Amino acid sequence: MTLHTFKRHVRESIKSLGRNGWMTFASASAVTVTLLLVGVFFAVMFNINHFAQKVENDVEIRVHIELTADSRQKDALRRRIEAIPNVKEVRYSSKDEELKRLIKSMGDEGSSFRLFEQDNPLSDVYVVKAAHPQDTVKIAKQIETLPFVHKVNYGQGTVEKLFDALKVARNVGLVLILGLLFTAMFLISNTIKITIFARRREIEIMRLVGATNGFIRWPFFLEGLWLGLLGALFPIAALSIVYYNVYEVYEQRVSLPFFELLPFSPFMWQLSGLLLAIGAGIGIWGSVMSVRKFLKV
Amino acid sequence: MIEMQDVYKTYPNGVVALNGINVRIKQGEFVYVVGPSGAGKSTFIKMMYREEKPTSGNIMVNGVNLAKLKDSKVPLLRRHIGVVFQDFKLLPKLNVYENVAFALEVIEESPKVIRKKVMEVLDLVGLKHKIRSYPNELSGGEQQRVSIARSIVNSPKIVIADEPTGNLDPETSWGIVELFEKINDRGTTIVMATHNKEIVNATRRRVIAIENGKIVRDEAKGEYGYDASYV
């Protein structure tokens, strides 16, 4: 393809947006509405996911070591824990450290535990982290069977419930987003199909004067691309403004300690890029699929 | 040159449109194709620019066998054949100049050459003064001239016209036929399907009559040969 031809395709595709004014508007609106929904969903989903990851990463297994174990036996235990598949990290915490942690976590009332500094009733602990938080329960069960393990603590019951809830939330979100994208693709390809149906005469004439299928397809391909990008602009702008304000208000006024929103700066850029890519993708897909019908390929 | 050997065409719905056609049209000839509606004229014409494929038989156009031509090669064939229709087939949103230039843009001609050639053919068809007009601002005859200009702008050896005067009044029709004669004088083969008795009888060109998918008459300086009543 010559440069002239490529320029022609670009020029024609842009002109055609203007010539088919209302259809352009309709198609771009379809993209806009869809991406607005998808964008909101993504914003919510990414934040839930972020929250979930944070919570999951906080999950750790506390392995209380038998008081009778000597240092060699402790080392042996450590090696055996480390040998369990998917164990990411094993950290030792002596009973003195454990007491300090306890006192600190109790705040003002913690000082009453100072008495125990003379005779510490706690045991030494291995803090174990799983490579994938979902494996926590499995690993904990395995550790329980090892010698010199007094007790294994990982928030039994709560962790399972939490993981189940997060799994459901993620799957539901994923299904909703996929469903939404699927609907969007049909909506958009149908809208574009109407615009192209109105232009089947143009395609017929192009074929008549000897245009190759590739040549015919190019302007439609580009037009789909512009439609998708055009349709993505408004959702990106709207989402950015809304997210920026929500983020500011949340951080300054509400701000719960266990839940933080993804910061605006990298997140909104990523989301914008994603929406642009999705817009372009469905635009191109819609127009290329629709034009195919008229090319008798 | 166009040559058909034992061409048969049966449409998927069972209609037999062509029933053993043998014909030779030499380069530079001017041929009228006549016959009742539904006799196979249009199919006969469509075979020549590979809009339809024959069920059996061979069709040679400019030395290429269209019966064996791959779909992907059809665009290249079309670049050497101009086609004109009853309903003009102009793009309503392009002006006269753009409509004609379209045929050259499609074959990736350079803008300089496009400009030169388009102005030449618009001069030939007598529409140089209306290059900025849109099809809906033109009369039927003018629109058909634009369509003819588009069909000849890349200097094809053959121009095929399917009832080009079907929508035009007698006087305008004459103008169109004179234009085709002018193009024919430059050595271009013209194949024109028509129902226009006066024109065929007055110009005395080769006439091929098709009935029930067969050539029933082929005369060098023929007449229309039917009553005008069913036109």
C-alpha cells in the first residue's frame, strides 16, 4: 500500500464519520454507554481486588512451638516448614518479641501485661506466609502434623469465610464484566452494521470499479477504530473526574484504616488505557465483522 | 476481445438463464444485446465482468478465462472493464469529480495522474463545468454521463452497459448513445443491452438477440426486431 493510499484511507474514514453524522453519533454513543458501565465496574472491581489482596496478604500462619523444643529441634522444624510447597516465608519470633507485640497491640491497657515480662507464658512462634494466600489453610493443616508444633493459628473459620467471600465477589465481578463486554460488542456491531448496510451501495460500487477487498476494508477498519476511541473519550473524562473527587473525599473525610482506595495517579491512567483499548477493540471488531458480509469472502 | 464457448448458467433456484451461448465479440466492436425481459440479457452481460460465474463453459475476456478466475483476481479484471448501469450507481455524498476520481483512487493511482485523467474524461462527457455538483443536483442524463466518465477513466478496453438509457427520455438517450459512439471511435469495445428500438434501428450496429437463454439472432447491421409495446 502506498503512502497516498494510506492517507486516503485515513482521510476517507474521517470524512465518512462526518458524512454519516447521526450514525457516527449512534455508534459512538453505544460505545460510550457501554464503556461507562464497564469503566465503573472496573473501578469497583479493581478496588475490591486491591482490598482483597491486601487482606489476603495479611493472612499469616502463627506456628506456636512446643516449650520443650531446643534450638536444634526448632531449626529442624523450620526446615520442615520451609520444605512444604508454596511456603513463601518463615519468620522466627521469640516469645519476648511476641509479648512486646501483644503489649503494643493492647494499647493503654497493654501495660498490665508488663507483669508477664518476668515469667513469659507465651511460646516462641514461626510466622509463616503462603505464596498464594488461598493455600494458607492447606499449609496450616500440614504444619499441624509436624513434631514440636504446639498449636497452629491462622484465624480458623474466619479466613475460610473471607476467602470464600472474596472468591465469590471476584467471580461475580468477572462474569458481569464479561457479560457487559459481550453485550457491548453485539450492540456496537449491530449499530455499525446499520451504518454499513446504509453504505452497501458504496461497497458495491467499490467492487465494481476494481477495489480489492483489502482496500475496501481499510476505511471501515479505521472508522471502527475512530468510533471506538471517540466513544471512549467521554467515559474516561467522566470517570476521571468522579474518581478523583471520590478519592479526595474518601482520603480526607472517611478514610477507614483497613480499606484504602487505589490512588488516582497510576490507577486512572491504567483504567483510561484499558477503556481506550476496549473501545478501539470493539469498534474495529464491530466494523470489520459487519463489512465482511458485503465482501462475499 | 470477448469470447463465450458453450456457456450455461443455472441459478441456485433452478432458473436456467443461459442455455448454451457461443459468441465472439472483437476488439473495437459496438454490439447491442436485445431480447424480451427475463430472456437472459442481464445474465449474459453480468458474465462478462464476472458478476456471475457460468455453471459450465468458458468465457475469455482480454485473454483471461473468467470461468477459472479466482475471486481474489476479480478486482484486477474489473479495472480493465468499464460498467454502466440503468440506475447510474453514483455515490450520492460525493461530487462529480470525486465520483469519477473514485475509480482511480481504488487502483491506487497518484493524485497528479488522477486529477489529469478525471479532467480529461469530464471534458469528454461534457461536464467539466459541473465538477463540484452532487448527483442530486444533476439531471438523469448528466448523472449517466458521470457514470460513463467513471467507467472509462482508467481507459478500459471494454465498456459494458446494462440498459444505460432505461431511465432517460428519448432526447437524452440519444446524447448518451452518441457519447458511447465517441468512446467506441477511440477503439473501445462497447456491449450495450437495451430496449430502445429507435436507437438500435437508427444506428445499425451489430445486434445479438437473446431469447430463453439462447442467441436467436446475430446480425452485423441488425434491427431491434421486436415491437416496442412491452418496453
